Amino acid sequence: MKNYLKVKSMSLAAEAKIIRQQEKQRAKQLRHALRFNYEKAAKYHDKVREGLYLHRIGIVREEARATNIAYGFLRNKQYSQIESFCYSTPDWKRVKELVLKYAEHDSPRWNSSVEESFNTWKEDAVLYILHTHDERAKEEKEEEELDRFFDNFETERKSFFDNFKTEGKNGQPLINKIINYLTTRVDFDKIGYAESSTKTEN
């Protein structure tokens, strides 16, 4: 019965495509109404276009996501194989409903333990989501620090060259700062720096 979910997923994808086409058509009609100052028609087309858009990114998208996750579970896939990263938590209640509805309860693989298997699978999925969110937050923090460093570096570089032109000051402090930053940010052991240095010394 999981093949029914596959058909449902394809139907939702087709529905989203049709809605997107209708959005474009309404947007075209809206531009035409605005061009000729048809205010009443413009409001109508804008309202319909917005309603279609909200339906597509809301109900249709959430249902498609729940369907995809349920289909993946019934195909014995880990959550990480279905969604490598997500910005929001899935509607687990809806996913469970689809799993229980379309699971082959007479199959020896499931017997009567579909709900129990899903609950265990869901716990692992929630832990994976939390882990990926923590990793993403860590990466974003590192990116911000890197951007801040290069912003400061650009300011100091300009200041250095301005001072060099006018006063001929030594640029060693700026060079030392770059070296210190790289030595604290780069793990040279991971890139084989320590190994290559040892070979060179021998």
C-alpha cells in the first residue's frame, strides 16, 4: 500500500505545479488591471493570487512533506536519507496518520508493530534534527566570526597602506595578526602539515 503514497506524492507535486501556473496567470491579469486602473479587478486578482500562493506553500507543501517522510519510513529509510537538513519540524502527527493508514499491516515485517516501530524511528529522527540544527548554528557562528575578521582585516589593511604611504610604518603587526588568526583557526594536523614537517626535518 505504500505505492499509494507514491501516487499521492506525485499528485501533490502536480497540484503545486498547477497552482504555480495559476499564480502566474493571476499576476499577469493583475498587472493588466493596474495598467488600465481597474481597481476592483486588481484587488480581486491580487486576492486570488495571494490565496493560491498561501495554499501552495502551506497546505500543499506540508502535506507533500508529510507524505514524503511517511513513504520513506515505509521504504525502510532513515530520516537522514529523506531530509538531510530542515528548517522546521515536520508535522509528526500527520506523518504518523499516513504511516498507519498506508502500512501493509498483514505483512510479516510489520505485523501489529507499525506504531511502535514508527515511534522508535521518530525518536531517532528528532535527535538527528536537533543535531543538524546545532551543527548549522555552529557553522553560522563561525561564518559570522570569519566575516567579522575579514571586515576588520580590510579596515586595518587600508589603514596600514595609508600609514605606509604617509609615514612608512612597519607592517609586521598586521602580518603577525594574520598569522595568529590562521594558526588558531586552521588545524594543520588535519591537512597533513605536521607529517610533512616531520619528513622534512628527517
